[in-house]
Amino acid sequence: MDRKEKIGVLCGGLSAERDVSLRSGKAVYNALKERGYNVVLIDAGHDLCEALRKEAVQRVFIALHGGAGENGSVQGMLEVMGIPYTGSGVLASAAAMDKDMSKKIFMHHNISVPPFAVVSRSDHASVKDMVSGFSSIAPFGLPCVVKPAEEGSSIGVSIVKNVSELQGALEEGFRHGSTLIIEKYIKGKEIQIGISAGKALGGVEVRPSAEFYSYEAKYTAGATQYILPPEVDEESYSRLRAAALAAHNALGCKGATRVDLMLDEDGREYVLEVNTIPGMTETSLLPKIAALSGMNFGDLVEEIISLA
């Protein structure tokens, strides 16, 4: 692509993941600047459309996480404006962000997901009503994971081991959305696979010091151990990479994604979700995974923008 073409790196935004997005955007901006690209950093607020026009942006690198930046809304606006952008399109972005929809698509494509149930505020009179009817809502029982259906970075996620914890977990989840996923807790290894340009780059095993890979575990230095490559046998690693690529393709994703999976104690893999705009700081997981395949941070950024 022409390095004189004006690239706008979109970051910040209005979601709960704003701070992480600002760090991703700055890292991407610096990498492109160092390689001689004509680039501008844009904090994506309510005036985003006007900012893009004012800066005469010709191509967009989306470094927004969560909310409108990742659910297809910004992608739709860019489609209308006729500006090429990185990553997945409107439909794939929306489906990936909606955990209920993405799980149903995975199941249609015979991709294994943990047993789950979906609950909305409108389905029951109260949270207490959900707790009392839990056995019929989620027959797979406890322990389980409660998470908002349309949030990222483990925001609002709780692991529930006994009924006494259930009401608090549901209330916390509903603080971040009107629909929740209740998912069977899978004990085992959490593996994340990086995808770029239609191929699985490799993976990382995530070992948080806390009970699970929470927002704090993700963004607190030293709170999580990252094993690259994962400490799994080659057959399991091959299946994990294949499942991740299948999930990416089932949603119709483009560009770079990061797929979160669990490998249970019996060696069965389960896809949890696909992140269509992975973190892009120098220490984020996708860049770490890309480095395994010999691709440094600048190379990864260039590959992603070239696919816009």
C-alpha cells in the first residue's frame, strides 16, 4: 500500500475498555510512524465521523475494544463513509461480540462450546427468581461461569461454586448488560490462539495467579503467567489451532483475531469466544503469539493494515 495514504488509528472510545484501547492505539500509531506511514491518532468519541473527515483519513486501523468499536457499529459507519478498515466486517463483528449468537453459530458448525444458558432481565421477575429456578435454567449445575453476553476483557464475569454466590454474580453481570450467559465451568488449561491473514499463528497458555483470567489478571503486571508455546501435547495443540481457525471462519472474521479456548482435563477442547480486535500493545497476547512465528510487532501491524 502507498505509505502516503492517510491512516487513522482509532482508539479510546466510550466502552468500559477505553484505557486498554488507548494503549493499543498508541502502540499501533508508534509502530506505523516508525515505519514511515502517514498516520494520525484519533480518540473515537461522539464526533468520530467529523474527526475522520477533518483529518482526511483514507484508511482506518481500528484499535477500539468493546462497545461500538467492536460490535459492528463503527464498522458500519466506515462502510457508509467508504473508508477501508482493519479487521472483521459488520456482521462478523456483531456476531462475535454477542456471545449467545456466536455460540449458536459455533454449534451449527460442530465446534465444541461449553454447555450454556442465556438469561435476560425480562425473562424473570427478579434475580431472586432466577436463583430459585436455577436448576431449570442451567441443568448442567455448578460450578458455572456468569458473564455479560456483550462485554469483553472479562468485565462482569464471575465463577460461581455454590448457590450462595449466585445472586451476587447475576447482579454483577447485569450491571454490565441486560443479557447474561451462564456457562458450565470447564476445569483445565486456558489456551488463546492468534489468527492473522487466514492462518493460525500459534498460541499461548494463560495461567492467572487468581481463580480465573479476570480484568485485573489481564492488566496487572505479574498477575498472570504466559506460557509460549502452551505446555500441551502436539496433537492437542494441533486440534486447538484447528478449532480456533474454524471458529474464526464460522463467524466470517477477517484480518487478525484472538480465539479463547479451554482444554479440559480429559483433553477435549472448547471454544469460548473470538476477539475480533485483540489488544495491540507491545505486551498484548496477539503480538506475543505472532513473535512465535517470527513476526515482530511492526510486522504484525503492517500485515493487519495491509489487509484493510
